[in-house]
Amino acid sequence: MPLPRSTPQAEGVDPAAIERLLDSLATKDLRVHSLMVLRHGSVIAEGWWRPYTAETPHIMFSVSKSFASTAIGIAQDEGLLSVDEPILNFFPSYATETARANTADLRLRHVLSMATGHPVDTMELMRALPNHDWVEIFLESPIVYPPGEHFLYNSGASFMLSAAITARTGLTVREFLATRLFAPMGLATPPWETNPRGISLGASGLRLRTEELAAFGQLYLQRGEWNGSRIFSERWVDEATVSHVATGRDDPDWNQGYGFQFWRSRHGFRADGAHGQFCLVLPEQDAVIAITAGTGRAPEVLDALWDELLPGFSAGQLPEDPAGVDRLRSRLSGLTLPVESFGTDAASTRFSGGAPVNLPANLLGVARLRLEPGATVDRLVLTGLDGHEESHPIGRGDWLPGETTFWPHEEMDRVAVATRGGWIEGGRYRIVQQCVETPFARTWTISDDQDGAGVLVEVGLDHGFWRQETESLLGAIV
């Protein structure tokens, strides 16, 4: 690392196709956070929508599954396990009568291919019982379909891949990959969340920078070889990225079959995470595309890639166009998330002078809030129930960095944020905080309560496409 850089034309890609892709993403408001395009092993386009940056890792969600699968492949190459082993071989102390009956025909390959035969995702019960033994939950859960025949997206199965590595090696999957994948590629070992018993989640919880995500795809494109060293076998690449089970989905990119924790696509194959985290490997085009995002319309992101970018790939070099390259680079360097305009003229309100506002019980656990006005930068100061205090600078024209512990996300207890805000109509002050290691955001809208002497604080929590919440809190001036 870092990956080599080149120009689109030198690698046979029309820069106008990349611009058309950017146009499509913007027109459809698809909320992409980063984009990196590689051709012939070199980065030809890269951009981050502010406040997201190249240096900040982004939570990967189910892209993590492809890394857990890779650990299985490396372990098989080393002779530590076989994908044809019965799953119970890894957990002999769990071999109750029920577990033996449930898993009699269940092999590790069925766990890898999401074809375990479970009728529901076993992760649902794991999440509901976080302090219970998750391995036991999986092995004791009824299997109703013959393993290998029925596809069910089962994040609990992905956790079991992580648990199998730990059972066989004594290492978490993160520790296992640290010396076998990340270090040989020149990468720092990334964060990877664990369950309450210290086992890497496997199904999710990994955080990567965009370039690290792209390098992972390039490794698979190079069939397991990196800088002359073999990380895993070509046999593993062939086995992991071919379809093992039909998925039966309606969308064309989710109906191409499922490999070993990799999806087949209309073009090539991919690691895929919720909210539009993608690592697309296109062997026919000798290309890799890495994307992080915060969208509930991930199929439209892939549509845009296939419709706008892919037609710009050609077999040979294109004529150099320095002006076109400069124009594309300028556009990529100026990307930013859309955000409303804020005013700078302060309204006369009960809270605008920095008076503390006591808040009732709320989802974030914030006991007190105050808005501190400044000559050039205002500040949002939050105090927790335990007296813990955070001070967030509020950017007026751009995002300002900070960090919060007031964030109810199950996989992260401390989150980097970027903040901007200002006055909007009606004497209200609005603050937008983008949680830049995640797709998520929160907003604070502060105004005088018209029916009394209190302060109305509306807190919007965007947890993604499955859950958005707004709390209206009537605070009291201290």
C-alpha cells in the first residue's frame, strides 16, 4: 500500500464514463460516500464525498463475511481444516443429542454458502440473547431443509465461520488474518467487533478504508497473489467465487447465485454489505470497484455502474486528454454530501446565549445540552447522565471533525463525527452530524417552545433504511 495510480486513458477507460457515473449517482441521490476504480491493477479514479475521507475507515457490514470466508480458505490451504468437514467437528463439546441430530449432514461448505437448511437467520436469536453461547444457539437451532439445497441469508452462519477459526486455531479471525492477510499486503490490522465472548462477529463489524477494500478485491482479481507472494490458493478463488446455491431473488444482481460468502453479479462477483458497501471484482474487464455508501437503494448503485461506467471500458489505451483528466480529478476532489443551507445571523432565543438546557430521558442518554455561540465557530456541548461532557465544533461552511459516545449502535461505542449547522427559518438552529465511520447521521433542531418557557429539541437518528427515529424533547433552561 498504497496502490499504484494511473490515468483512465492509460488503462483503457473513457473518463467521460466516470463523469456520467458521478452524474447518475448525484441525480438519483444515492448517497455514495466513496468510490475507487482500479483497472489493470492501478487506481484510475478515486473520490470521497465530504465529510468522508480517504483516511477514515468505514464500517463494512456484510463485506466482513467475505473476509471471514477468506480466513477459512487460508486455513484450508494450510491443512488446518477442510470445507468438507462436519461442522460439529469444530465444536465437539457441544455434541448434545439435539445438536447431533440437527447437524448430522451439515458440512462447513454449507455454512460458507448460506445453505445450512435453517428456516430463519440464526443471528436473530444470537442478537436477542447476546450473553448466551452463540455457538450453542446455532447448533441447537432446528434445521428443516437438507443442507446444500436451500439458500437463506444467515448471518449466524457467518459468525460460525469465525467461531470455527477460533476453535481450530485459538485465534480470533482478526488475529488469524493479521499475519496471513493484512501484514503481507502491507495493511494495518483493521478494527473488527466481537461478540460478548470475544469471538469476532464474522458476519459484520469490520471497518476498512476504501483503499483497503479495493486492495482486497485486487487480491482476488490476482487470484490470491500479492507482490509475488501467494496469500491463498487459486483453487480457493475458484471455489469461493463460483455459485454454489441459487438465491431465488428478484433483483438481477442478487439472483446470480451465492458462493462462499461472495455474491455473483451480472458482471463478475462481489463482497456486499448493507447500505451499499461493495467490492466488485470484474475479471473480464481486469477491474475492481470499491464503494462505501449510506443508501437504501443499493441495486440502483449497481445499475449506475453497469449502465454508465462499464461501457467506458475498452481493450487498449485511449488517447491522452490532460484537460479531461484534470477536469475529472477536480470533480472527484470536490465531492460533498448534499446538505441544506444554513444562516449565520443569530436569532434572539432562550437558548442562543449558551444557557444550559436540561433534557428528559432520551435514546442518546444526553442529560444536558447547550449551544455556545462563537465569533467564527459555534459549539454543541452535550453532557451525559454520568457527567461525561462532549464539545462539538459546528462548521458553518464546511464539516468540522469530532467524536461522540452518544451513539446507540450495537457494534460501536465511540464514533467519529463531522458536524455542520446554523440557523434556519423560524428562529430554529439545526445541527447535522454525520457519523463518518458509518452510513448514519443525526440531526439536532433547537427552538423555543411556543407554548411555554422551555426549549424544544428534536433529535433525528438515521440508522439507515430499516430504522429512522425522531425524538421531540421539551427541555428546561437551567
